[in-house]
Amino acid sequence: MAANLAQKLIRSHLVEGTMEPGEEIGLHIDQTLTQDATGTLVMLELEAMQLDRVQTEVSVQYVDHNLLQEDFKNPDDHLFLQSACQRFGIWFSRPGNGVSHPLHQEYFGKPGKTLLGSDSHTCSAGALGILAIGAGGLEVAMAMAGFPFYLKMPEIWGVHLTGTLPDWVSAKDLILEMLRRHDVKGAVNRIIEYHGPGLKQLSAMDRHVIANMGAELGATATVFPADTEIQHFLHEQGRADDYTEQTADANASYDIEDEIDLGALEPLIALPSSPGNVHTVREQAGAPIYQAYIGSSANPGYRDFAIAAEIVRGRRIHPRVSLDINPSSRQILMSLVEQSALGALIQSGARIHQAGCNGCIGMGQAPATDQISLRTVPRNFPGRSGTREDKVCLVSPETAAASALSGCITDPRTLEMPCPSIEIPQVRTSRDELFQAPPMDDDLTQFALRKGPNIKSIPEFEPLPDELEVPILLKMRDNISTDEILPAGARVLPYRSNIPEISKFAFEQIDSSYAEHALHIREAGGHSIVAGENYGQGSSREHAALAPRYLGLRLVIVKSFARIHWQNLVNFGILPLTFENPDDYAEIEQNVLLHMESLRHQVADQPTIQVHVNGHTTITARHGLSERQREILLAGGLINWARSSRQKQA
């Protein structure tokens, strides 16, 4: 039977389960990616496992998120990560090398492989014909230790591309069109596979743009074929031997099908404060802006910067606008220098920042209050920029640069100039120049971990109790993001390896008293929260589950979950439930008591849980857990479960 590419990649790595949508499967993982906002916990988890050496083909630790060194915390963590890479046999990318996702595509990605990353935008690597999935750090640590990665078998969503992109329209507009059609939960529990004749004009980095923001659709992964374009890309990177063709069989079918005529697209913009709030640029034209920001993992290619440089070459940006340039890798920065593109940007009045995530994760370049910031980043969740009352809009580099010149939102098609044609230069940087390779020593225990005073051990949590009575501390709306659960940015992320400290910021955008209240009642049994659809969208940061769990969160009841956060809740022993009857959401109020009896029996043996509300009403909630996940939850989390499993094996 003809198979699509996603099915072929899954089948070649399947170690447990059957490939039926909704059934749990286990996959062998070839490569892992960690970054410094999540990697510190991953390395502490590897230490807790007493791992001798990682078992993957390739594991890479990047430092790209926490680059601001306001005090000792970030540089101490960088040294810790570097020492952990020696201790466990991991490649290390130092601060300033650039953003993990384009770097991994340039130096490590191999068609036909699986990649698991502790970053939700790991899916970017699907551009190379890789099955690339974002997950919580603990699951990545398990994969590094040689365990399979478990997930529910997704549906495969085929998107057939035809036509040719018009001038002034690029890959960012294509993925924004997908978001305009399907919104931020349109691809939950689905893999998006792009195919068709329209692929011919999409470069490897264009595909990266589209695959990257599959995360904003809620997709498990995005897959492109590894074709002649990918062969050319790997050849230019000096890695021609890493290429293998990866394509769908002829006449392959898909669970869901869609089609996009590239020629019908126009410049698009996602307005505040959701990637799914998409409109045409022409409809929004004329609104004054404060900032235009180009870079991030969502638009990391040479073309994305070079076309902006050509648009502003010989011109000056509007005096009201800050044009912020965030190069995505050293290699691309060198190319911009050699091709005089960087000079054109500087002469226009642009501000040049170091290669890294920077403002995308709230590490600098925060916009002014209530001022429009046009950004080529993947997300515009409320406050993610570092400014609480921000107005971040997602756009293409063409729209950002055109708007920087005029000082207001501008459709680039209205510029009085021809659309620039960009040639990609052949500038190559050796992997050995940028990365610290894993030691080849037989015994890595000789390498000591370097821990600064801000690095604390992971808290231990008790198993799930048989009876639970907890108040509802928060009742929230649809589409609550992990940035709202636990903010990122320069103020918070330096505490990423200190759970007691970082927990103080939990839910502060929603209720500034939450952390204090939760900690006060933690010893009395903890608390619960209630929310609407797509709870936990966004980042894979497991801190968004771990910090509330430290504060006593035992139960979450929602209409639906985002995939990664749902699994992170299970990993740390928090019971994730969905309303059997969504109308029950309206009947539950904040501060009421939820009571459950024989809870361990219900979790172990039944698909639903009976929840008593204030002692007089009973609602039914569903957990949707596999047998393995039930065992993890009953044990109090994945660490407890893994420890118990090793003891049984011994």
C-alpha cells in the first residue's frame, strides 16, 4: 500500500504500538536537540538517572536563549551546560553561535532521521525530510538515555502546493495563510506534510520557515520531502554524504487533505495577540509602528535578512522606528558581511544584535508600551516580548522592512521599486570551528559537572493519592499559552535551573497572587485549575508544569489540551482531565472545592473520573491516558516511574 512520507518515517522508527491514529506508539530517536532555557533541567535529569553516556547518534546542546549576562546566573549555567556536554558525550554550541534550529539544519540534520528536541520549534527540522518533534525536557532526557519516545499516533494532513509565489510574497505568508484558515489548534495531534509541484520554488530555508510555525498550528511535526533542493542545500554545507532521498510513494493518501495555490497568496499579518489572528497587510496598512524586528527561528535564512537589506539599501528608516536585526547564525552573519548586506542595514539606521533568540523569547528588544511591533518571530502571545501591554504582529521580512521605511504598516507591493532577487552566497563555516565535540574517552565520569549557586536539584514529588480534595485557584479562558502559565524573558528564565525561585512567576499575568496563595495551601493537599480549549499552547518548556506542581497543582480540568503541555503534566504527576460534557465548564466557578475518591482505582482501571463539585454536584471527566501513562501518573511522575522501573529490573 502506498505510504506518505510521514508514515514511512514513523514506520522506520517504530518500536512499539500500531500506526492507528490515537493509539500510543513508541519511536526510536536518532538525534536530540536541547537549548539553554530547557537544557539545564535535562542535564540535571541525566545526572539523576546516573547516565554514563548518551545513547543517541547525535545530541547537541545549544546556548541561544539566555544570552544576556546581567549577573552570574546565565554565565554559570552556560559553564554547567558545557561541562555536562563533556560528562555525557554531547556536542556543545557556545553563546553567539546562533539559534539552535537553523544551526541544526546547517550542521547536523540528516534526511530520514528522527529528532526530538526540548523546544517546541524543533519541528523546523522537518524541512530536511526529518521527523522532528518538540517535547518536554524530561522526555528528551529519556530519549538521550536510550528509551523510546511515546506519543499518540497523529493523523497525517497532506497540503498540496501548486503555483508560484508572487513578487513580495514569501514563505512566511504561506504559513500565515495556514493559520488564517485553521487557527492555533487546527493541527493538534496531526503531522502536516507538504507536497506537490509548488515545492520546487521553496528553498531549504523557506521550508524551515513553514515547518517552524507548524508549532503555532499545534502540529506534532511538519514534514517536507528531501528532494534535489535539500540535496543542493547539504552539498553547499559540505555535507553531501548526509543526503538520502526521502519522498512519499506515488499515489500516497492522507487522513486530511488541503491545497494552497501559491500564486493566490498576498502579504499577511497576524495581529495581537495570537498567531491565528491573521489578516491581509493591505487591510491594516497605515497604522503607525514603533518597531520592525527581523530574525528568530521563524525567519532565519540568509534571504530573510538580505531582502530586507536590499529594500532599505540607500534609504533611511523612519525616525520613529527601531529596526532590529537579529542574525540567526554566525554563518549567516558572515555572509551578510561579505555581501555588504549588513552594511546596507547599518547605514539605514538598523540596530544589529548578537546571533541568538534575543527578543523572540523576551531577551531584549522589548517594544514600548501599547506600540505596534512588527516581527518575523513565530509567536505574539501576550507579554512574550517582555512588555506586558505589547502589540506584537507577525509579518514577513518584506513587510517588516517596507514598514520600517514608511513608519507604518505597509504592503511591500506598494513600494516604488522592483522586488529584489536574492542569490544565496556560498559561505561555509566548519562545524569544528563552532562546536565543542563530545569527548572520545571511554570513561566520561572523569568529567565533573560545574554547578553555580543558582542550580538546584529537581524537587521530588509523592505518588498520586487515593483521595483528593482541592480548591480551584484559577478559572481561565481558551488558548492559555505556556508563556502565560510561566513567562519567559530576561527577568524569569535565569531561574530555569531553580524551581523554587522560578515558581514565584507562575500565572502572574493572570493572577499575581497565585504563587503566594498556592504555596500557602500546598501542604493542605494542593489545588486545581480549570481552563477552556487548547490549554498550554506554545513552548515545550516543562517549567510550565513543574513550577505549578512545586506550588501544589494536582489537577487540571479543561476542554482540550495542547499536545506537549498535556504530556508534561503527566510527566510531573499532575492529573490532566478534559470535560466529558464541555458545558460543565460554565457550571464550575473559581474557589469551589473538587473532591475525588478512589482516585488511584479510577485512573488505573477506568477511562473517566468522577469529580464531585462542592459536595453536591458530580461531573465526569476523561483522562485519555495510555496504560504506560497511567503508571507514570500513579507513581507521581516520570522520574519516579523510571526509578521504580530500574529497581524492578535490578
